[in-house]
Amino acid sequence: MNTYTVKAFGTQAPEADLKQMHIDRREATAKDVEIDILYCGVCHSDLHTARNEWHGTVYPNVPGHEIVGRVTKVGSGVSKFKVGDLAAVGCMVDSCRECEYCRKGWEQYCEKGNIQTYNGADKHLNRQTFGGYSERIVVDEDFVLRVPGNLDLAATAPLLCAGITTWSPLKHWKAGPGQKVGIVGIGGLGHMGVKLAKAMGAHVVVITTSPSKVEDAKRLGADEVILSKDKAQMKASAGTLHFVLDCVSAQHDVNAYLKLLKTDGTLALVGAPAHPLPIAAFSLIPGRKSFAGSTIGGIAETQEMLDFCGEHNITSDIELIKIQDINKAYERLLKGDVKYRFVIDMASLKV
Ligand code: NAP
Ligand code: ZN
Ligand code: ZN
């Protein structure tokens, strides 16, 4: 297979900083779209993976799965895109396409495992996949998304992971009018969860550890805000929520948030801390409560979310950074010091 070299930013070891490097990309095959990457969001999963916190990272690692850019080349069999179009890529670049779940459009739950945009098994080049902290990416058109033309492009990038990862469970558990929905952890995912749940018509309750986010949460669309470190506030809201979406990246006590659910309520975890989270039996039994999980969303569902955001003018609140500042951004991410998503201006890689 023919390849060419592009600049990228990545890391060689768990404790090493990210640095500029060169990687290879395949020349577009018949079904491929080649994208010049303009912006790439910085997800906490990038940090978990770069530092091998979930184990299984293959080095070098080039993170980035909130990708928007412009099409520079299409293969002879591509029908959805042409050169010059805007295009986006999220957390997956392929799946088996044959299993029960792929056939339903649930490629994220592919029986063989979806192929992740970075640190996945690249079936073309027989190595790990490399993500969006790079000049270009080449992806099968079936896994490339269309970008609504009316949205700010940099602020659209985070929809590709933070947007779909909160959209999918909110839809699955039927967030909407008459539902009280709690969002825990107002980072990249959480702030998108607030905006999307509000736009779906739910009554939105933000649950945060950060006093500095209380007023801001209302601007994002929250109807109520609970400071989770204030025991009296948590107690006053016990048994009031139909659904809780837990977007926390670090170890935390899930039992405290399960108490907020009504009988038959569900707490769905999308946050992915590195270590197990203990659950007390009596956090679930008395109210017939469910503790669940959810990962990203299927391709059709991701397009549906992007189109919804176009119609409702929803984007992420971002802080635009240069790629040379990525290591500093990771340190700030760990402190919860971002309102609410870092996005890399990829022009900084090209200078
Ligand atoms: P982020 O921007 O760093 O946000 C995480 C938020 O969690 C923080 O802003 C903070 O919110 C809260 N938090 C942090 N430490 C906490 C603690 N000790 N106790 C309680 N709350 C705490 O991260 P993100 O990019 O949104 O990602 C969140 C998590 O989701 C990560 O683990 C990521 O890997 C995972 N993820 C999963 C999927 C999936 O498919 N399931 C997809 C993408 C990301 P407050 O200041 O409001 O408390
Ligand atoms: Zn992500
Ligand atoms: Zn499959």
C-alpha cells in the first residue's frame, strides 16, 4: 500500500510529553476520503490514552478524535464527499459492518470491536491507528460525517466525541419534556450534556464540584445547580431525578449520585476513570435503580446529532490553543481548568 508522511504530535511513552513527530498515512483507496485537519478537540480520553491510564496504549500514540477539516482527495468509489467539502471524523474509523450491532447502526458496539481513530488496529497498515493531532487523516467515507455549514467550525469539533457521547445516552434514556435529568461533571462532555438535554426539552440539573461553574451552568442551560461538596444541597435533592449522566473523569463516589435518582431511575456512566467504582447494594435495591454505561454513538446517530446541532445552533464552548501548548492543556484538564473544551488550531502544526 502506498503511503506518505505527515507531521503529527504524539508521545513515545506514558510519562513523556507530546512532541512533534512524523507519521505515515495511506494514499486514499477507492472508498477513502483524505481530510486536511483544521481543528481537533482535546478529549480527556486523549490524556488517559497518551499516559496509558487504561493500559493497552501502543506507542507512539497520536491522540485526537474530534476532527473537522476540508476534503483534499476522494477515492474513485466515494459518493458522499467531493474535494473542498467540510468533513468530520469522530472516535471510530471502521467496524466489521456485518455483526448484529453493525447492521443496526450501532457500530460503536461492534462484536469484533469498533476500530478507534487512535490506538485502534489499522487494518490497512498493520499498526496502531493515529488520530487527529496531525496534518491529515484518511478515512473510509462510511465513517466520515457531514458538518452543518452554519456552525463555527472550531466549536463544532467537540461534537464529534463530547457531543455524541452525551447525545446517545440522553436519547436512549429518553431525556425530554417532563424528565428531570442530572449531569455530573461539567467538563467537555458534561457541558455538552447540559446543552443537549436542555435542547431536548428536559429539566436540567447540573451537579458540580466546582463553585466557579455554578453561575456559568445556568448560562449553559441548567435549570438548577447542585454543588456536590455541599451535603445539605445533595440531601435536599435526593430522589428527584429520572436520569443521571455521569461524565466524571476521576475516581468519585457514585453512590452519592445514585441517591439523587427517583425509583426506577438510571445513572449512566460515560466518564471512564481508570479504577473500579464501588457500588453499595443498597444504593440500587431500595429504589429499583439501574447503574449503566454508554459509549459514543453510531455513525447515523452521530450525523443526526450534528444535524440537530446545526438546526438548534449548538456548539461547544471552547478555548482555542496551539498544538505546541498541548502538554500545558493536559495539566489544566487534570485540574478541571477549562471552560469547557480545548480545541487545537491545526494551522499551528503546519508552520
Ligand atoms: P473533562 O473535560 O476533564 O471533564 C471532567 C469533569 O469531571 C471535570 O470538569 C469535573 O467537573 C469533574 N471531575 C473531575 N474530577 C472529579 C472528581 N474527583 N470528583 C467529581 N467530579 C470530578 O473530561 P471529558 O473530556 O469531559 O471526559 C470525561 C470522561 O469521559 C473521561 O474519563 C473520558 O475518558 C470519558 N469519555 C468517555 C467516552 C465514552 O464513550 N463513554 C467518550 C469520551 C470521553 P466539575 O468541575 O463540574 O466537578
Ligand atoms: Zn473523546
Ligand atoms: Zn460489527
